[in-house]
Amino acid sequence: MTITSTSFIKKLLLLFLVVAGLYYARVFLIPLSIAGILATLFLPFSKWMENKKIPKGLAPVICLLVLLLFIAGIGALLTWQITDLTKDFSLLTQRAEGIGDTIQKYIFNTFGITAKKQLQLLSKEQLSITGAIQSVAGSVASIATDFILVMAYIFLLLYFRSHIRSFILKLVPPAQKTEMGKMLTGITFVSQQYLLGLAKMIVCLWIMYGIGFSIVGVKNAFFFAILCGLLEIVPFIGNLTGTSLTVLVSVVQGAGMPVVISIVVTYLVVQFIQEWILSPVIVGTQVKINAFTTIIAMVLGELVWGVAGIFLAIPLIAMFKIVCDHIESLKPYGFLIGEIETPKKAPGFIQKILNRIRRKKK
């Protein structure tokens, strides 16, 4: 066995141990990771309050209150829209039953499966769905505990941030302290930019989808606009999922083919604006992760940490890239994760708009 193959086996074993550690320690690491990412978002606000002579212990508390108010606001907005949607619940149920009967007849005529056999298959699915609902209901206490832990971690990370930074700097030799400081600053910055960019993007999507769905005549357009915007936290498939649900519910509500086509056209227009205008202006190149790495990170995140892993995959892999860029032996991995260095040319008129925006920023 050569030295190269031995080194490769050691790296493979190390990777396996890291993944196993992430999996078995997920109960501890998921709330801590969420808190760490959110803490970086509130870090500038906390520093600003401390500079204004607000006590160091009070500043994190105010940050938590702001976060709770934001969550309450989103919850109230969704509750208001869901309440409005459920006013037509009986009508939706009747139409869903009618569509179900049509589908049942189509299956019988096409595949020869009788209505009784279809009901038997559906009853099995209903049992599995019931089990899933019971599992979700049983995890409510766990979710509440995790939420309290996240709040506590955010407070502690903001309060002890200087102490934690000093500890990390003490772990490296004096000659590497400057590089380590830059790495820590870069990790904090990329996390902040990701969250701020994501928040701005969601608001823009709310506006665009709200206007588009209202124009094409979608019922409860504001609710579906909020849904499509919030699903932006799942890259690539979030908006598509929200639009698919909008189409599905619109069909159940009695929308015709022109409305369905208009919803799809609205989605395509919004995606075009998001890809060529909003992403370069709002998100920019702060999170320089290529699409292949993004998909792999999301899949692995779901396998290791479940649903939480999907949401945390992008910011965590972006932070990992910062680490790779500052450590010589890991730079090849940073190169693999990063975007391909080929400039993406927007259409002519879009490029003119972007150039004007950049000139104004300068």
C-alpha cells in the first residue's frame, strides 16, 4: 500500500467519522447551528446598542425580542390568510370530491382498477398519513424545547462573543492569529449576507407574486404569494413547489386553463427577474457556492439532519468554504465548492439596468 493510498484512506475515515458525529450529535448541533447563524445576523445590531451605552446583558435580550416580534408577525400574517382561505372550505371540499370522482373513473377506465380496490389502497395511505400526523403531534414538545434552546443559545453567543473569539485565537500560534481573525470575520460576514439577502429576496417575491397572482385572478393571491416567498429558503425547488400548490388549489377552486397558464407564466416571469436582476443586486456574490455543491449539500443535510439540514446546508457550506479559503491544505476543496470563474452575461437590457445600479452604489 502506497503512502498516497494510506493518506486517502485516512481522509475517507475522517470524513466518515465527521458525518457520523454530525448525525449522532444532531439533537445538540441543530439548535446550536440555528442559533449561531441567527446570532451573526443580530451581531451588528447588538454592537450598535452597546456603543449607545446599552448594558451588554440587555442588548441580546432586545435582539431576542425583535426576533420574537418578527416570528409573531409572520405567524399572524399566515393565520390571517389561512383563516380567509378556510372560509371556502366546504366549497373546496365539494370540488375536491368531484375531482376525486373524475380521477377515480379515469383510473378505472384506463387501468381497470375498481373503485373498491382504489379505496383499499387509499385506506392504507390514510393509515400511514395518520401515523405521520401522530408523530408530528408527538414532536411538538421537542420543537418547543428546541425553540427555547435556540433563544438561549442566541443570548449566550451574543453575550460571550468576545470571549469565544479570544478562545479560538488562543488555539492557533501567534503567527496565524491574523489569518484566523480574518477567517472568523469572513464566516460572520457571509452568514449575515446570506440571511439579509434571503430576507430581502423573500420580501421582493411576496410583492411580485402578490401582484402577479392578483392580476391573473388567483383567489387568496396574497396567501400564495407569502407561501411562494417563504419557500425561497429551499433553493431551486422552493418557488416551484409553492407555484405547484397554487396551481393545485386554484384548480380545486374551479380555475380554468387560462388561469393555470397565467400562474405558470407569472412563475416564469418572477424567476427571470429573480435570476437576472434580484440575485446579482441583492445577494451578489457573497455566497459563492456552485449549483452542484448546493444540491449535494441539501441532500446530505436532509440525510444527516432531516428538514433542518435542508435549511442549514447553504449557510454552513458557505462558512466551510471560508475556512477552506484560509487554510492552505483545504484550498482545493474551497475551489471545488466555489462558483466556476466564468462571468454570467445577462441579456443586454438587463445588463444596462445592473450597470446603472452598480454606478449608483459607487
